[in-house]
Amino acid sequence: MIPDALDLAEYIIMNYGKKVVEVGVGSLPQVALLLKNTMEVIVTDVKLQPVFNGKYAGIRYCMDDIFNPDISIYNNASLIYSIRPPVDIQEAIAKTAKEVGADLLIRPFGNERGELGSFYKNYTLMNYKKARFYLYKDDTGRAANYIY
């Protein structure tokens, strides 16, 4: 259970449009379920997640290894996000987001820090209602799907 899922989804809906991608969804697509009626939502994981076998209409599931990503999954996304990603994959997620010109939202586990300043000049620790996350802004000007 993700206690701040509703707040994360609300923030994403208010600030992003068209297409978002969640990396490392596991078997808990709570945020994606809240977004699916508003935008195109793709969720990825390195392992096949049987829970997605037709259960969640409106969410596209792709098996993908973020260390060797299929960039076509992420192209044209305004935001790539990950809920509690292990620290060792955060750089791979940032590299992919940077390559496609998407903003990056990392919702860390507990008090972990997002240390991705080498990929993004503009980032901040955000507190939106009960949600606490790092937001890394695309500074290339390539992502044109924003609602701002």
C-alpha cells in the first residue's frame, strides 16, 4: 500500500499530460490506476508481473530492463516516475528520462535521498500534501507535453 498514492496522482494530473511512465511498478500499480482515466499510462518492470494479465484495463504493462531500456516505451512521455526505487537503479531511470526529454519524479523509500544532480540542473524536494518526492525538471526543452 502506498499511503500517499492519491496525492502523488493528483500532483501528476495537475502538472503533466498525455503520457507518463512508471518504472519498477512491481505488483502495486496504485498511482497508475488513479491516472489511467486522465492520460496514457505505461508501467514497466524487469520481471513479468502476472497481476497485470488483463486485470488493469487502461494501463499498458511492458516488461523492460531500465539498465537496457527499450526507448520506444518512454518516447513522448512528459514524466517518468518511480515509487520507492532502489538507489542502485535511480541513475538508470534518470538517464532514460534525460534521453527522452522527460521530467523525473522519484518517490523515495523512507528518508532516502535522490542524488541525481549530475543528470539534472533543476531539481527539488517537493512536499505536496502527504506526498514527499524529488522532482527533476527536463532542462533540454524537448518534453512538450506539459500542462503548466
